Amino acid sequence: MEDKKADLAGPGIGDYDELKKILPQNYSSLLTPKETQKAIFALKKYIEESLCKELNLMMVTVPLIVDVESGVNDYLDRDGSRTPIHFHISNDYDKHPIDAQAVQAATKWKRVALRQFCCEVGEGICTDMRAVRKDYFLDHDHSCDVDQWDWEKVITREMRNLDYLKETVRKIWKVIVGAGKHIQELFPQLKTDKYPDLPEELTFLHAEDILDMYPDLPRKQRETEVLQRFLAIFIIGIGWPLNDGYPHEMRAADYDDWVTETVSEDGRSMHGLNGDILVWNPVTRRRHELTSMGIRVTKETLKKQLEMAGQLDFLEFPYHQGILNDEIPLSIGGGIGQSRTFMYLLRTAHLGEVSVTVWPQILKDMCAKRNIHVLE
């Protein structure tokens, strides 16, 4: 079971010898660096406009840094393995200082912002979010410099169900599939028999179902195996402890709702109102996560999840108090990885081909030997 426990958090392959075996051989980008940049901004425009149209969102500004005392920064996992960058702003010779953190994700900030921007039920916001996650292992699809379309939408208590979750996921999938078709019209060389297009429909699977299929495998291996059967999936219920005693993956206890009891389409008892879209990447020959999303916690499920995570002290933060006192609206939201999406739709082998950030020399040398040219 130790392999399963180690696979719950801390993304990235974690070993450059292992990465050396995984990076594709005989690789060649389908676009030149100039074409890649043009394609990135064409995709960015299409996806932002389409997301706002499909989900009734408006684009808003988003913070890069937040006040520590607000409690709105995202800790990503509830095991403490990924911590934010913390720094002191002396301000006025330390007469009015601020202790701040670099954002890891805007998940909790967005829910508060719905009230700030006076969003009504069915309305929401979308952000061009940048974050820093210093505890990532830097491999082919993990970077410390994270870019996402972070979105959030006001809902009612009656909308907190699997049917509404799936309806929203299908709208997002429609945007991603449409973006793939759009960019292939602009750059026909991206349409090739070498790499199949995305399927029109997603397959929905509960985390419990995938564990039943592959009971002896750790999470990432389960995902890899199931993506051989279904090229694009949405995994429902990430965070709830499964029958083997472990969640499919660790999830923070104070944003997505992973404890609410649900019923599968065939009548079985399940848990969780959240999930991830994963696809099979034909370039890297690996699982590829595009988005994580979910219906957010209520004051009841917030307390239950924090208790399970041993983090009841979080209830003292203003953000958590806002939920307990019904000052923050019920919502659904998620984050779609920008560079991850560009990487997939532009058929690149590495995030560094579509984003400029820092990479260790060992990785840059490794990529260069395989004709993978990361941006600097």
C-alpha cells in the first residue's frame, strides 16, 4: 500500500532517470516557434470567449499575491506537501506591514469575488490566473509557473447534484473540442493521422469504479490504464477515501465538496461532487490532466471535510467564517490548465514549448537531445 500512499500528492514524475525513459524519441514539433506563439494566442482568445459564452461568465482580474490572514490561498492538498511562497511586505518602515503569499491557485479567492462582483445565480467569473507552486517536481508537464483559466459561478442548493456537475463538464468539454477544431483550421499541419483528435464525448467514471477495475494499482497507473480504454474521461469524487482506505488523490478540504453522498447512474452509493478531466496524450504516451473542478463546499460539508483532514483550526480564517455565516455564495468552479491545454492541442512534447519559465539544466539538456526545444 505504500506505493498508493506515495501517489496521492506531490505531482510530477519525481526522478530524472525515469523522465529520460518517458520523453518521446524521434520527436519533431508540427509548428515553428513563431507559429506556436500565434497558435497559443488564437487558442487563448477562442477558449476565453467560448468559456464565457457557454458558462455565462465574465473575465475579471485576479491577484498574484494574497494576505496570509485572509485564508484564501490554496493549499492544494490536505497533507501539507505543497506550501506557498511566504514573504513580508515591510510597508511604511514596518508601521503597517503585510505578510503575504504568492497564490498557488485562485480557488477560494474566486468564491469570495463572486460577491464582490455582484454575480447572481447562473452568473460567474473567469480569470487569466498565474500562480507559483514551488514544490512541484519539474518534468514534461509540471512547472512552478502555473497558468489557468480559473472560473467560478453562483449556484443554488438545488443545483448541487451530479446532473448539474456533468452538464457543466460537458459544456467545458465542448469548448476544448471546439478549440482543437478551430486551431486545426488555422494551422492544418496539426491535423495528422499520427495523432488522433479528441473524442466528441467524455466518459464519466467514479473514482470508486476505477479502483474496482484496477484494485492493485496506484492512482496514476489506474488512470493510465483506464485511458487506454477511454481516451477522455471525467473522474468523479476525488478526495473521498475509497474501499482501499485511500482517496483517489488528496484534495484540499475547504473548496471542492468530496464528502456529499451521491448515487451513480446504476443506483450505487457514491461520494463527491467534483472531478478531473483527463485525456490520453498521443505525443507523450501518458495520462494528461486538463482541468480540475467541482461544486464547492457548504458550511456543513466544510466542517465535515476539515474534521476529516484534521484542519478545524482553518475555521478561524475570514474565508471560512464567510462560508459558515452564509456570506459567500454557493458555487461551482474549476481551473483549466492553459499551458497544459496548449501543449495537448498543439501536439507538443513539453510544457516548455508553449510557456516561458525556469527549468533545470539537466532537463533542458535531456530535451535538446530529443529535439524538444524549450523556450527561455
